[in-house]
Amino acid sequence: MISLLGAAEIREIAGRIGVLPTKKLGQNFVVDPNTCRRIVKSADVQSEDVALEIGPGLGSLTLALMEVAKKVIAIEIDDRLALELPVTAERHGFDPKNLEVINRDALQVNEIAGDPTVLVANLPYNVSVPVLLNILEKFPSIRSGVVMVQSEVADRLVASPGTKSYGSPSVKATWWADLNSAGTVARSIFWPIPNVDSSLVRFVRHEPAGSEELRKITFSLIDAAFAQRRKMLRGALSEILGAGASDLLTTVGVNPTLRGEALLLEDYLRIARSLQSK
């Protein structure tokens, strides 16, 4: 088995290319090879897969993916890290032709040649939800994946209606996929060690819940409901539904005195379809 990056080598590479992990970019590099292999296994990456990785950093997870996948496409915003990644891969015995590095902000990437089939990523807190939703929306070729995020974000992504963690990300992600918890990871596997816990979230794609037009209407309802989550739906959605909000909600089978956190995606869909049909 080819050796992966360990803590000493990660620090050596960072020092050599002048990278000091920053909170701004959410840079906490994974230094434990076993954890990287565990994540790849959890994502069920196969030899025929084209794996998409967001924020590969110094390459810990990238190399673990290259052990298994046919090709890895890595999106890295930091110029120095993007340039060094192919060098690291070659030094560890991997064919750099099986690695494509896109030096851009993942939120600005809307097209990728090669149709990636699985997503595996260590996502920084401040962009984790937008990045995941963007990937689910823009890249239908991705059938499944595992993302490592702060535990607080993981709780929100897999939360059930009526719970404190349930919010707009919980509902929106289910438009494209089924999500579940895939376990936790120790703080000690990162450099620098963060002051928060991290967890893994696995998703499996299903058919979108409706058309793009319907999605935009549905998401506007979700945003409005959770922007004022203490309000009853008849109040929170009044700007969108108008003066007859209570009657419309009742007509589609949604109790107007409920709050947004009580509804499933299917409930928001019924409201959206009613608006769409007008």
C-alpha cells in the first residue's frame, strides 16, 4: 500500500511552500492517514469513480482518494496549495495524470468536464452548506458522497422536523438527496487542532423533487419560513402568499399556525405547487 501523508510531512510541505493555516479559509489539515482511508471507504469510492474533492489543502485526503478512484478532481482556492498538490501526488507514487486541480473558489465553479461521480470533502465551516448545496444543484452526475463538517453543521444537515437543529439546510438538501450521519472524527486528527468537533455526513442522490422553477419557489418559501422561525407560517409567509395566506395553507393541508420547523420538504412543495398553478 502506498504511503499517505503523515503529520511530519504535512508540516514540512506547509513550511516549504510558506503556508500557515488560516481561520479565514477554514484551514485545518487532516494529518491521520487512517482517517482519510476511513472517509474514502465510508463514501464507497470505487475503482471506476471520478472523485470530486473540495479544498484538498496539502493532499491528505487527495492521496487516499487516488488509491482507489480512477481520477480525482480537486478544487482548491489557494494558489500555493493548488500548485503543490500534483507534486505531492507524484512524490507518493501516483500518476499525476489521474489528478486534475482546479484553482478556483468552489462556489464559483458551475461546470466540470469529466462528470464526477462521488464527492469527498473536508469543508470549512463558513461555506460548508453553500458549497454542498451548490454541488448537489450543479453536478447531477455525483451520485453520492461524504463531507466532513463541523458537528453543528452536520446536525443541521441531518436534522428532523421539530428539532432545534432543523433549518433551511435540512430541508433544501433533501431536494436532491437523502442524508445521514456517518460518524464523528477526533479533533486530534487535524493540524492545527480546532476548538470544535467535526462529523461526517453521507448523502445518496435521488431524483430532484421537481422542476427548477418549482425549486426556486419552494426555496423562497423555506427561506421566508426560517428567517422568522418563531412566527407562525401564516405570518412568516404572508409577504409571499398575501392576505389569503391562512386560507391557502389550509387548502393545501398545512396548518397555518405551525412554524416552519414543523414542515417537511413535501409540505413546502404543496404550497409551492399551489403558487405555481396560479
